[in-house]
Amino acid sequence: MSRFKKFLLITLALFCLAIIIGLGEQARKTSNKIEATNSLTQERKYQEAITQLESIRNEWFNKTFKTKRQDIQDKIEFNQKLMEDEKEYSDGLSQIEQNNLQAAKDLFSKISDDSPYKEDALTKISELDQKILTQLAQGLNGTSNQEDSEREKKDQGQIVDESAQKRITELEKKIQELQQSNQINPDTSYIDANAQTFLSATAQIVCYLYPEYNEVSLTASGTIWYNDGLYWVLTNDHVLYEPYYYNDACAVVIIKDLHKAVEDFGNAVATNDILLYEIDFENYFYSNIPGDDLATALIRQTEHSPQPLSLLEGVALKPETENCNKYYELNTPVKIIGYPATGSVIPTITEGIISSFEKEGDVYYYLTSAKIEQGNSGGIAVTEDFSCTVGIPTFVEIGEIESMGRILMLSEVEISDFLYAP
């Protein structure tokens, strides 16, 4: 090979190398430019980030060689979504100012998980739920001056004869509206035959409390039991004491078929797969043992929702005194069933173990690692295989965020004795 040809080959090789190095350097600069837009995103300057990214995409080098094309497009779409989230958050605040609470809640619900506004949006959704319930409470019963006076007299120990039927009738309608509006098609695939027995017997207790403050409570749970031809709701005493004391209306919502309730709530009511009864406070009984947070009350048919109590056959639990008559040891797996205050359409199940024991007064409680949310109080704790009752879960707040799970020790033998005692 002549010296001239060698020179040409070397020159060509150097030229190609220069091109490769140049392309690599240009690609590196493109990457750096793309990374530089991250700070704009973090500063919530989404439109500015989008403009810079589009400018990078339109540079001759990137258009010709399509360098980082997909990365650029992904970042543009990411910033566009964050910008939409920011607008939805701002619009949600505006709707709150105009007192359009449901519209605000809907806007906050659309905010994506990647948005810096997500955590605050979740907080506001929770606050809005309370405000919406308060508005419903105002619709249920606006307290007149006369009612205020009567409540005052009752607080002083005088008995006031006031009918709760009007409130329970309105409450029944609101329960259906609230549960249907909160329906989010939860997964019911976990429900097997054994679980269904306890889930169907777990009721949501709905009470209208403190009408002078326009507050409504949807935060309690209970279980339905059958005893000698009568149907009882078993729960914590702290759930029933206040509405009993103030002569307020309470109802129990029982979902016989959870699958149908999720598929079509309205139709499930019409087909008696969702049942609604009133708590009869004339037949309310509580344990007089110190520290025993246990109570029961009869349930009865209501005028607005004339579903016979016979529909509870096969739903209400019956104490199994032969096989469910013991206490449980440390590390025993347990499951907690109840309706959390977050507004679940169907009862939820949380799992844990018995981690310790505690005595209060003359009764014992299990301490558990299972999550017990506010609203689950009064529900039921069962064994891992859904064969026996372990006790009654109670929410105990120990800080702004954490909560300690306590379960009132209660075998089905003791449940049977307590139900027969009245």
C-alpha cells in the first residue's frame, strides 16, 4: 500500500473518530440539558421545564439523530401532568371557597401520586368528607331553640320524651346516599365462605350525635348475634353510651352479600342484600364490670325500610360454646373486621398477631400488631381461619399518627352468657 493511501486511511479514521467524539459530546450535552430541567420541575416551574425540553427536542442534532427522544417526551408528559395536577389543586381550593365541597373533593381525587400536592390533597379530602357529613347532618336535623332547651334540661338529669323516628328515617336515606357516593368498587376476591360468615355479620353503626353542633358519626362497628328469637348488636359500650344518654337515633347497616353490594349498591338494597335496622335503646345493656367496654342492644325493624328481622337468618352469629371457649396465647395470628372511619363500602380485614396482654380494672385485653382504625371499634377479632371469636377490637389513640390495637378478651361462651344476661 502506497504512503498516500495510508495517509488517506489514517485521515479518514481520524475524521470518523472526530465525528464519533463529537456525537458523543453532543449527546452528553443533551443529557445535561435534560437533567437541568429537573430543577425547574422541583421548583414547580412546569411550563418553563416543558418549553426547555421542547427546545432541546427541536435542536438540529436531536431532530436528526433522535437523541434521547423518548426520555425528552416522557419528561414533557410528566411535567404536563404535574401542571394539570397543580391546576386541579388550585381549582379545588376555589371550589372550597365557593362551598362546592363535592366538586372540590373530586378535583383533589384526580391529583396523581407524583404530584407534590398529593399529600395535602389527601388531607383536604379527609377534611372535606367531614364537612360533607356535617352538611348532611344539618339537613338531617336543624336544632330549634326548643330542642336546645330540652337538651339542656336532659343534661341536668330531667327525662325528655322526644321521638327519634323522624331522625332515623332521614338517617336511613342518608346512609344509602353516603355509602353509594363512597363506593369505589373495592376488591372482594379475598372473601371465601369462612370469611363471609363474619363479614356479613359485621355491621356499620351509624349514629347522629350532638345536633347542636351539627355532627354526624359514621365511625363505629358492631356484630349481629342471635339469641332466643331476638337479634342483638354487640359492640363497645363507648359506641352506644352517648347516643343512649342523649336519646339520639342510631341504625345498623348489614351487608348480606358483599359481592352484590360492590357491583350495584342500589340494587342490593332493593333485593335485601343490604339491610337496615334501628337500634332499640329501650333494650340497651352494658357490662358493669370495671374496665369492661362491652355493650349490646336489640335491633328492630324501621318504618322507612320495612325489612323483616327474619332476613337476618343465616347472617346473625350464634355463639359456638363448645369449640370457641378459650383464650389465646402470644403470637397467635388474628384478623380484625370492621368499618374504618375512612368510609369503606364494605368491612375491611386487617391482620396481625397477639403481641402482649393488658389488664384494665377487672378485665383483660389483648394487645395486637393488627391495625385497628377509628371506626373499627366494636367490630370483631377472629382467629386466622375465621373459626372463632377472639374478642372485640377497640381503637386507642396514642399519638397524632400511631394507634395501639386493643382487643377485649371475649370467648363465645362469654358472649353467650352476656346475651342471656339481659
